[in-house]
Amino acid sequence: MDSLWQYQFRIILLGDSTVGKSSLLKRFTDGVYSDVADPTVGVDFYARSLDIEPAVKIKLQLWDTAGQERFRSITTSYYRNSVGGLLVFDLTNRKSFEHVREWHREVTEHILPHHMVYILVGHKSDLIRERKVLRDEAEQLAAELGVRYVETSAKCNSNVERAFELLARDIYELMKMGEISARDGWDGVKSGLTAKVLYPAEEEAEREKSCNC
Ligand SMILES: Nc1nc2c(ncn2[C@@H]2O[C@H](COP(=O)(O)OP(=O)(O)O)[C@@H](O)[C@H]2O)c(=O)[nH]1
Ligand SMILES: [Mg+2]
């Protein structure tokens, strides 16, 4: 079946600078990783589609903070117009883990009365010996915030796909339940039904048309 995207979710990457947000995005959208990252050269947003169910395609529009991670330097519309957020910390940087609560609070307060769907991401899992945050602690924080937790490495391509997919699925499930929906003046979710839907009678006619025997 031809289907272009049917829904678009706008998702933001949150967390201290150097935790690996841009690297996660590059790995997920371009399949590449580079040890040398220039924090000043940032693309504003990336995009990639996921097939969430047969014939249901979700286009993820992924926004990077491009080196402006200080609190309150990010504009409110950036948060407001997003439906999902990855709360990213560096497993080898204790401070970045401690700041997750602040990121969560900052964003959650800004978007009231609306809500965002989050996932907590412990990044750079390949640096096993330098690890400063235990999985248990991170899982506990995730439970407190009521979000999922996943450990990723852009360098080794571990769980990167999974992190984005879990978040997209959670959003999609809430959408199916009617808790999230596209609305005017909000860019978090867009619905663009471009799939060619064939009803049984039309399908039969199509089949007959293409049948030469
Ligand atoms: N070992 C390791 N280093 C990483 C990983 N992801 C990013 N980095 C490094 O961490 C630094 C900061 O990454 P960057 O993506 O620019 O972080 P951002 O400031 O949060 O966007 C860079 O030197 C990256 O190469 C990873 O999965 N493993
Ligand atoms: Mg960056």
C-alpha cells in the first residue's frame, strides 16, 4: 500500500550540553557517528519516519537545541509546540543526571495546562568504566517521573532506534486513546492522511483493471 506519513510528531531533545543529544539525532536520522562534534554547528531539526503499524507511518520532526542548553534560554514556543521529549543525561556525568529533574520541571511548567510525553535516556553506555550513574538510580528517577528509561550509545549504535521508537509508540497509544490530538495553532501533532485508502469494492475494481487474463 502506498502510504506517506499519516501523522507528524514534533519531539525535542532536552539535557545539558555535551550529553550527546546531537550525536543521538545524527545516529538516528543519518546512521552516522563522529567523535568530533562541533557544538556551535547545529542543524535545528532533523526528520525521520517510522512505521508504527502496518500502513501507519509516523514522521518524527526532531528538534535539537543547537548549543543553547542553558536554562531559560530556550524559547517557550519550542516546548509548547512539542508532543514528546527525550530527557537525556550522560551516564559518565553525574551533574547531567542531577539536572534531569530541573529540565523536567522547567518544561512541564512552561507547557501547562498541556502535557508532554517523555522518555529518560542515559547516554554513552559504551563508556562502561567511566560510568557514574547506576541503572537502579536512573530507573528510580524514571519511575518517579512516570516515564520509561533506556540506555543508549550513539557510538556503538545501541538502543538509539529503540529510544525514539518507544517514545513514538507511547505518543501514538495516547493518540489512539484520544488523550492527545492534533489541534489548530499547535505543532506538536499534525495529521496528514496521505495514504491511498482502497475500500473493498474499489479494490476489486482495481484488481480487475490490472488483471490481463
Ligand atoms: N563515548 C561516547 N561519546 C559520545 C556518544 N555520543 C556523543 N558522544 C560524544 O560526546 C560529545 C558531545 O556530543 P554532542 O552530541 O555534541 O552533545 P550535545 O551537546 O548534547 O549535543 C562529543 O564529543 C561526542 O562525540 C556516545 O554514545 N559515546
Ligand atoms: Mg548539540
